[in-house]
Amino acid sequence: MVKMNWISIKRKYSTFQIIIMGCALVILIGTILLMLPFSSKSGEVTSLECALFTATSAVCVTGLIIQDTASYWSGFGQAVILILIQVGGLGVITIAAFIESVAGRKLSVREKSLVGESISAFQTGGMAKMARLIILISLIVEAAGAALMMPVMCGDYGPQGIWMAVFHSVSAFCNAGFDLMGTHSGTFSSLTAYKGNLLLVLTVCALIILGGIGFLTWQDMLFQRRKIKKYKMQSKVVLVTTLVLIVAPAVLYFFFEFTDASLPERFSLSLFQAVTPRTAGFNTADLAKMSGRGIGLMIVLMMIGGAPGSTAGGMKVTTVAVLAASAVSVFRRNKDTQMFGRRVEDSVVKRASALLLIYLLLTFISAVVISYIEGLPMKDCLFETASAAGTVGLTLGITPSLGLVSHLILAALMFFGRTGGLTLMYAAISGKNAEVSRCPVEKINVG
């Protein structure tokens, strides 16, 4: 049994650097496995570019692909992708802690801190129990999702539907967006064939939401249940913001986007397109036929993402909520940012502002570079970069045709979006919190 003690040996690395290295190591292993001849249906060795991009997309639970998952990869290749999705969704550190716990070994203080950082926990106590809870609930939810999808999948694909139900359940819960539906008219069809199937649509939506609200929110919902007043402020913020970011876009899509569809299909399409950008990557509508308004709204939702410590990526709903609360406090001329009767620390507001700036700059600059290199419209490139940075996986169909440089840019954005912008910054700059002398104050006007 491989122990986590190797982490403790490397004292010179910060927890942020270890998280980055763990994720990179899994991507490297996945790349090697996907390059093997028996990973592809043709029996040929897959190019490094394709294998690396696919492994990065799977571990970063994004869903952007160069080759169609159903037609290009063999059963072994698809299994490798599914394992990478599961590891990436639950987290390398969480799974390692679970293995240690099951083996009966106690986590060190440093290992507990590492697990807590990886799931965005507020304390390091009970991390072994938390890791077991995360794995157990994840497997139960994924099994339930697969069971609900099996009648639909088996009805259409026979015995193969069992594998397809399992694959799509894990992919949905981990907010990955990989599918086995193949292509239609030269484009990836995703779940467009099931846009009118409410059972499958609602099951996938539920899996996406459960995976995206975060492990700490699960803890409150499981142990506090209906005692919502006892929920942590973060759980309240996650649940309320998630609800708003599902209902509001769904209403807008219902009245302004899918007006030609029948009423049941209109409801199904509107709900699914409101849920999937945060950050699942499935789609039941032809995105190329959506209006500029609908695409613009989807880009915003992809950038926001899910909750901290969840299977979702993006800036996170808490980041947006904190920035909104900060704006309200400015409008009301309050001294502090407040949410649910509690004060938010100024350092949290600063981190939220920094995250917003990082995501906007990287997404926009990457889109400009890809647009220039490939000679493609800025709107299409911005959609792809937002999808990559938000680890969503939705696409307007341009990713497979992009060149090596553009693929590397998207892969870097996926890695950035999954590991977290601040985690990468902290890992790159320093593992220490250096205290510096304060500069003199001078006034500056804004707005």
C-alpha cells in the first residue's frame, strides 16, 4: 500500500505545490495510458497531443475533446478516461486520504492540512472521516444516477447501455461532460437526442447539481438536515446562489431562446442549459443554433462555475456572491461586507476580486491569441476559453480543428480552472506568508 508519508518528507513544498504536483502526476499517468495502442479502437498509438489534451480534460473534469470518446477510444481507453474523471472529480488528495483511512493508518497533521486545503475545509479536524464520507456518498449518488439512466440507455443500446449509464452518471456527478453518444452531422451530439426525455434530463441535472454544491454543503445537509439556521454561512451562500443561477437563466432561456419547441421540450431545454454550464459540459440543445444572447449568458455561467471543494470548476459561486455582497455594502455605505447576518473578512473580498481579475484576463487574452492564430471569430474562441477555464467542456465545435498551440492554451486553462487560480498563484510565488512593512496612505478616486 502506498502511503501518503512521501508528502511529509517533502517539507520544502507548500500544500498548494503538492496539490498541483499531484494533479499533474495523474495527468502524466493518464497520458501514457491513453497513448498505448490498445487504448484506441484502431489499435494505433495515439499522438502525444491528443492523449495529453484528453487526459488533462478528464482529470480537470472539463470534457473538451479532440477525438470523439465513443468512436475513437476502445473500452480500455474509455475506462481510463472514466477513472481519470473520478480521480479528478473527487480529488487526488481526498482519494489518497481515503486509502490511508481504510488501511487503518492515521493522517499526520500536515496530511490533514493538505486534505482540508484540497476540499476547501475551514479546519483540519476529522479529515479522515470527511474523506470516507465524500467517497461513500459519491459512489452512492453515482450508483443511483446510473440505475435511473439504465432503463433509458438499455432500451436504446441493449446490454451496452449498462456501461453507458455508469459512464454518464460518473461524468455528470463529477461535472466532466464526457459522453459516449458519438457525433451527428460532423459535430459532437452529447445528449441532444434525449432533450425530450425528462427522466434522463432531470437525473443528469440532479447529478450535476449534487456534484457542484460542494462536499462541505453535503455535510451540513446530512447532519443539520432541516435546521437551515445552523448551516454554515458558506452552505447558505452556495445553496441560495446556486438556486438563483439555475432559476434565472432557465426563465430567460424559456421565454427568449427555445420558443419553437413544444412546451415540455422547452422546459427541458431551458432547465438543462441553465444547469450544465456550471460546470458539466453536456448539452441537449444545438449550441451553434442558439442566439448571441443565449451564448453570452452561457459564457457568464461557465465562468462562475460551482462551489468550492466540489467537483465543479470556475470562479465559484461564493466568489460571485461575495463580490455582489461587497457591492451592496458599498451602495449602502456599510463599513463591512455582510451575508446572512455575518461579516465577511476583507481578505476574502480581496481574494474574490483577484480571482475575478485573473479569470477575466486569462480567458480574454487566451481567446485573442487563439483567434489570431487560427483566424476564427472572437465569439467562438471566447466560448472555448471560458469553457476551458471554467472546466465546463461545452463547445461550439472548433476545438478538434485547432492547432497544437491552441490546444496547449486550452489545456493550460483547464489545469488552471481545476486546481484553482489562487492555488496556482500561491504555488508559483511562495509557500510562505511574508510580512512586509506597510506603505504610507495616499488617496485615489475610483468610479
